[in-house]
Amino acid sequence: MVTVCDREGDFWDLIARAEETGAPLLVQASRGAKRRVALASGGDPNLWDHVLGMEPVGGRKIEVPACGGPNRRKARTAKLTLCCTPVELLAPKDRGGRTAGPHDRGLGP
């Protein structure tokens, strides 16, 4: 069984628990979470910068229709790019420096 979460699943307790139990977890990470990754070289870049630096594994363009209402949006063509890599996440500073990963975590934009 694999737990799949959208951005609301990007919280440290869930990520750490999955690591402790060995449960596979796939999370669409929230850009606002300011996650950092531990590199073998000793660096700790921002998750988004690190993953976006990977070679894309796929992509496509999709048509997004216009939307009315209070948040009006014009129709447009959106370009989607898929980048992924296993990562070792650094715990938020208030969590004592624990890490999670680099087991097959599909974390990324």
C-alpha cells in the first residue's frame, strides 16, 4: 500500500512517521513549506531548487479553460514539466534535526 497525498499531506509528522514505519509515501510538496534536503556533499539546498535542477523526465502542454467567478482566469496553455529524484529531507528546525528519506519518496514540484 502506498499513501498518496496532495499538498495538505506535506507536514513533517506524516513524513517522519512514514520513514519510521517504512511505509511508502508520495506527497505533492507544498512550495510554501520551505523544505530543505541533505546532500551527500554536505549542502542543504531548498527542495524546489534541488528538484528543478534535475533533468526533466517528462512533460506536456495542457489547455486550461477560462474560469468565471471572483477569481476570474483567462484561458491559457500551461506547460507541465515532471522532475523527480529521491531526497533526504531535513527536519524543520523545531523538530530537532531528524531527517527522512532517501527512500523512494516522490517529493517534488
